[in-house]
Amino acid sequence: MNRKLRQFNITDRRHGAAFAVRVVTRAPRDEVVGVHESGSVKIRLTASPAEGQANIALVKFLSARLGVPESAVEIVAGQDRRDKMVSVEGLTAEEVEARLKPDEGAVDDDSE
């Protein structure tokens, strides 16, 4: 699965954007891999899913990657699942798409 990021489903909201994320935990590094077959952005995190560690890591990762404060990033659904819905205040869908391009060298092996 090597889909282009423009197939990633992002929705403009009144004060920002919302999008689906597929999280893979216990990865060797934090990175954006690409787009999962479901249309969600696939992100690998080094954090464990235990005790909400992956959710905290996801908010921090997205905050840094998108250039917004952590308070602007919210996991609005899927806190206990690998598939999540994320809302980001202050950015348009176009800005989110531009900032969540797959990392250089990230290879999606379809095992997650």
C-alpha cells in the first residue's frame, strides 16, 4: 500500500480540521508512514499503548509536526483504539495535508 497522501480524508471544520489516524505503537521511531487503505493517515510511534502513553505521544508528535500548541490537538474519538479521530484547531485541511507528508525513508510494509 503506497497511496498518495492526497487520498487522505481531511475535513475542514469551523475552527480547524479533523482527520482519521491509524496508530502503530512500539515502532523503532516516530514517523508518518502514509495513508492506510481506510483513508486515515498512518503514524508509527515509539510509545506503548499502555496507560494512554500512545495518545500522549500522538498529541505531542502532531503538535510538533503541524506547528501548533499541544492544546490545539485533540483526540476526539478512539482513545482506546489504534484508529482515532483527531481535531486540530487553527489549521485548514490543506495546511494539515501539506504538513503530514510521509517521512523520507518511511516504508509501509502493510503489517499493521
